[in-house]
Amino acid sequence: MKDTSEGIVQLEGVWFSYGRRWVIQDVTFSAGAGEVTAIVGPNGAGKSTLLKIVSGFLRPGKGSSRVLGRDVAAMSPRERGKLLTYMGAELEPVFGFTVEETVLLGRFPHTGALRKEGPDDVAAARRAMNLLHLDDLAQRPITDLSSGERQRVYLARALCQETSILLIDEPTAHLDMAYEMWVMEVLARRARDQNAAVVVILHDLNLAARFASVLYFVRDGRVHKSGSPGETVTAETIREVYGAECYVFPHPEGGWPQVVPLRPA
Amino acid sequence: MTGALSGGKATGAIKKAWVTAGLVACLSAAILLGVGLGAVPVRPGEVLALLFKGPVSGDPQSQVRWEILWRLRLPRVLMGSLVGFSLGMAGAVMQGLFRNPMADPYILGVSSGASLGAVTGIVFGAGRALGAWALPLPAFLGAFCAMALVYSLATWHGRTELLTLLLSGIALSSMISSGVALIMVLFRQRTEEIVFWTMGGLSRSSWNSVRVSLPYVLVLGSLTWLLSRPLDALAFGEEAAFHLGLDVEKSKRLALFIASLLTAQAVAFTGPIGFVGLVVPHAVRLVMGPAHRWLVPCSGLAGACLLVLSDLLARTLVPPAEIPVGVITAMGGAPFFLYLLFQQRKRGRGAES
């Protein structure tokens, strides 16, 4: 499966700068369908920038960014919206759209600006809300919700977009322990069952090691190491990338690497 | 689960449809009142008879009333509705676009631009050349130039940054306003005329202005309504809107231009009338929610109601003098707005405890 699915998302020798400094330097990155790819690394490493280059929101200064072999910038906005979605650090909401209205906006690339949402769109929104346990909150204004609840709303909106590529910047931010695992489970299932390419940025290496098939360790705008959790999540890599001492051992149930932080190096 | 979800949506839509119908009814009543009341009051029944059947033949009294209603009050009331409608809609668009409930239709410097245009027209005696269009035409041109200038200042490599737009709007507005003040000082003999224009009001309304404004507002108003869903997406920020598959720059540009053109038309005919475009969308949002497909038309309707009623008060409270309508919109609108805010806060607290 892995051979056929390689490179649904493909960055080749990408450089990017917001002004003077190159914050992304010569990054080559790929994410395949049917699996979760995790980008990990310290604060300010360029993880979010990388993901926004994939989504087409930022244009690389050098190098190429392609999804399904095509240049994202050359796609029409709606075409892009049907193919890929991105969820990042969302702004504090100003207006009290209801949860349902917010999730339904995920249908925008499908309906366009003029057509009203049909039964299919409502059904998609309902599935997404149900998946993230938002049924009871459907008519609540998002301004009334806690940040964890809102995080689930924005995730539901991304799922409701029904794209084959999902780019999620910190899907588990603001979430409690149970929802952390549930949300990662939902994303992993979306990858597996619908052959979607899911790319996540994570701070929790344990979640990354458990749910991702491939990890990219990023530091100072460069890929330091990439590969399977077993190959990459080692005390040595963590020391090099984060400058922290850790104890790594196989998870008692699943055998994937489990990280216990000891001290800053 | 299924029933509850779709049920919730349906009842929401029905409630909103009723509120919209209520606003239409209010506006009709306001128009009827506005046409009927004044120095010569006419009962609503007679108003309808006069307007739809014309004066009773052979009755000079009826003929006089018909003249007053048809030539003076009706165009004024209709202009009030059109201008209120434009300002309400434009305010809703600007607030959604800037993600800021403090944004108003004049954010691109449209009102100061219009003032400069009108004042220039007054001072250089455009009246001789342009006749009835002596004020609206230069005012509209001024508004359009200000808007285009602010927009181009904030646009760089095809991208318009909203914060820059806001700031250049403020900067340019104050610059133009000082220009207006300068002209006032230099041409002291025209000061009264200038001050009268800058206070804003509907007294210059005529059938000519209605004839121009009505199709203009209908076309731009419909276009604004078609932008509802892009505006919903933009209310979540440009990055979110981009990833929802929106052409962010194009939508922003369209929304800014349409709202500013609506505003420019309103200011050109009546001078700057404050408060309507700021408070009406906010108040409507408290009742209807922020989804623009309801918010935009309802803000238009509510703005029309507010302006027609305010103008009615402006010309009947202290006859024969006329109070500037902006004074009334603020005096009547502000307490109502505070009441709504207070209600919302009470509800919010109830939900928390």
C-alpha cells in the first residue's frame, strides 16, 4: 500500500522566508494516502510554516510544493477547498455563529458562494458533529464554548469538508487526555478508511509515535530526521532536536516508543 | 439526534423569517406614518387613498394634501428608507469583514471624501452648472476618490491588508476633514451652507434622487446579499476562509467596493448620517445571529425603519425648526442599543450560573 500512496503531498527542496531570514531551508517532505504523517520539533522550528506551504496559503520562495502532482497555487480556490483542508490556531471568535453554522461552513467549497446547503451537506455536517460529540452543542454560539469545545468544532468543520488531504496544526491543543486520544483516533480512521493523507503537527511525541506511520523531526527550518516511529523516536534524536534528555522505552501494550522526559540537556 | 438537529435548524429559520416579516411590516408602517405626519397631518386611511387613487377631483383641500404628500413627503420618506437600508447593509458587511463590531460604513473614508466633494461644490458654485445634482454629484465623486485612494494605499502586490486599510482610512479621513475645515475658514460666507450639509439630513430629497437611488440600491443590495456566505467564511479570519476554499482577495475586494458604493450613494444625497450603520447591524445580530444571509437584509430593513422614524421625529418635534436627523438616530438608537446589550449580558450570566 505504501508504494502506491507515496507523495500525495510532496515538497521538493522548499525554501521560505517571511522577510530576511530563511525559516524553511531546503525541505523535502512527502505524505502518503492512508496514513498519518506527523511533524514534530521545538517551538519556532518552522512546522506551521511548512504546513501552510503545503496548503498553498504560503508560497515557497524556492522549490516546489505539489499535491496529487499538481501545483496548489494553480488550482481554483474551490477546487483546492475540495481537495485539502487546513486547521490551525484559530482566531478568537468575534461573532456568535452556532456550532452547526460553523461546521456547515466546511461545505463551502462544495456548494460555492451561491448555492444553499442541501440535505447531503447537512448530513455531512451532522456526521462530523456526531464524530466529535457536538450534537448537544449544535445550537450553541461558539463564543459561549470553552477553547477545548471550540477546537472540536473547528476539527468537525475540517472533517465536514470531506477532503482527501487533511493538514491539522496541533489537533489536540486545548483538549483533555481522553479527547486527545479520541481526536487522533478519528484522524487515523479518516486516513485508513477513506484513504486520506493526514498531516499533523504534534507536541506530544507519545501521541505522534502511537498514531503516525511517519514522523518528521524539524529543527531550525530543516528536516533533521524522518522515518517510522521506531527509527526516529529515540533518546538521541530527541536530544539533538529538542535539547532534552529523555528515557525511551517500548509501550507496554503496543510496543511503539514511549517517551519519558527527564531534564533539559 | 437526527430530529433534534434538523428541528433546531428549522425552528431557527422560521423564527428568523418571522422577524424579517416583522421588519417589513414595521417599515411599511413607518413609511405610512412618515408620509402622514407633519405640519399638515393626514390620517393613514387618507394617505393610502391619496397615494393610490390621487386627489379627490373638485376638492381643492384634497389637491393641496396630495401635493404635500406626493411631492414633498413621499420622496423624502422613500429616500430615508433607501439611505437607511444602504447604511444598515453596508455596516453589516464592514463589521463582518473587519471582524469588528465597531466598524461602520464610513471606514474607507467615504463620508469625509463626500464632504470634501460637496464643500468644494458649494464653494465653487457647482449649482450653476449642475442644477439639482450640484451637491450629490461632487459628493459622490469625493466619496469614490477617497475610497479608491484608501484601498490602493492598503493594497500591495494584489493583497489588501485589512489593518492597513483601517489605518489608512482613519489617516485619510482626518486629513480630508481638516481640508474641509480649512475651506470653511477661507470661505466664511458659505459656512452655514457647509455646516448644514455636514450635519446630514433628508430635506433635499426629491423624486429625482429616488429615481437614481432606487435601482442603484436594489442592484448593489442584491449583490451584497449574494456575498453572504463568503462574508460568513471571512468572519472566521482570512486564513480560515482561504482554507475553506474562498478566493479571499476577490471576496474582500467585492465586499469593500459594494459596501462603500452603497455608502457613497447614501452620503451623496443626505450628507453623513452617523450611528445607523454602526448600531443597526449590531442590534440585528443580537436578535438574528451573525449569519449574513439573514443579517445583511435585516440590517437593511432595520436601518430603513430607524432612519424613516428618526426623520419623522426630526421634522415634527420642534416645528417649524428641523433637528438634524443624526442627532435623533443617536438619541433614539443608543438607549435601544444599550438595552439590547444589557439583555444579552443578563442572558449570558443566566446561562453561566
